[in-house]
Amino acid sequence: EAAVTQSPRSKVAVTGGKVTLSCHQTNNHDYMYWYRQDTGHGLRLIHYSYVADSTEKGDIPDGYKASRPSQENFSLILELASLSQTAVYFCASRTGTGGIYAEQFFGPGTRLTVL
Amino acid sequence: AQSVTQPDARVTVSEGASLQLRCKYSYFGTPYLFWYVQYPRQGLQLLLKYYPGDPVVQGVNGFEAEFSKSNSSFHLRKASVHWSDWAVYFCAVWHNYAQGLTFGLGTRVSVFP
């Protein structure tokens, strides 16, 4: 069973502060993703990566940075957290083989509240 | 740009009844479509996926979906709902720019005895 873990599971941050969300996968997958989930917006892609030390922008990258220091780890960084970034954040991974048919495996999510 | 519309935000169904969740997509070219389920306080899990071929796709837990190119739809259905199907269901299409998924807003399914 593919495994994706996220930490922390929940966090309260102050406006203007720095927040780092971490994701770890033990699937030996090439691709990793960060999505955010808002009420009324479903999930939206923030950043993704297909190899260590490289990240790519998704649909809504503004206000976020990503870091992929190794194949297993993928972080999402909010340098200056804002109220609008209050959401649930999901990490996912998938294999590079099997192309677009390859299933994405999701972590349990991190609930971020910015005050 | 690709998009997915799930017109029903909430659906309530009795246990044992049939269920259909609607999904409409907009996509240039051949779409690759997915249904995911999110159980309470959990991440998303894949129910089924469509790639060109048989328009009816079988998934886990008795779910199936039917692709229609003429209607730009990929509706999910289940013949007999169980209380454990209480969840949020997301339709998604492969993103033709980023190597990820574009999701619909989701349909929240409540099951009552």
C-alpha cells in the first residue's frame, strides 16, 4: 500500500509569519504534488515536482514556494502567510511510469488556519 | 482550459437505494477522467479512472461510471448504497499543462437508513 504522510496535521499561524508544510512518501514515486482544498473550490494544484531538486508551478502558485530536497520529501512554504491561505492542504504522489493513468496517492491533509 | 463541473453540491440517499453523481467536463482533445472519494477526515482515494475504450468503467466498492463524449459527461453510479458510502466524491480530469489533476467542487453524499 502506497503511503503518503503529512506534517503537521493541523497548524495555526499568524498573518505574516512563515509556514512550512511537509510531505513524505515511501512509494518511491517520481511525482509529488501540493493541492489546496477550500470550501466551494474543490482541490486546486499549487506546485508539483517530477524529480528531486526541481519544482514546477501549478494553477495557483502565487504566495507559495515548494522544495523537493529528495525523492521522498516535498515541502510547501508560505513565506508570508495570509488569511486567504487558510485551507486544507493535500500532498499526493504518483509513479512516473504508467503515464497519466497512474493513480495519485493522497496524504491525509494538513488543516492550516491563518489568524 | 480544462474544467470539471459537478452540478450537485449535496445528495441525500436512503441506504439500499441507487445513486448517480453527475460530472461534466470541458477538455480539448481526449480526456482522461477520474473519480475520487474523500471519507470524513481522510485524504482522497481513487474510485475509478477512464481511458479511451469501453465507456463504462468499473471501480471499487460497486461503483461504476459511464463516459459520454457527446454529452461531455462522466457520471458515477452505484446500484445499492451502503451507509459507508457517506463521503465527498470528486470528479477530475487530467491537467493538460501541469502533470496533475483538475478537480470539480465535489458532491457530498449523505446516506440515511
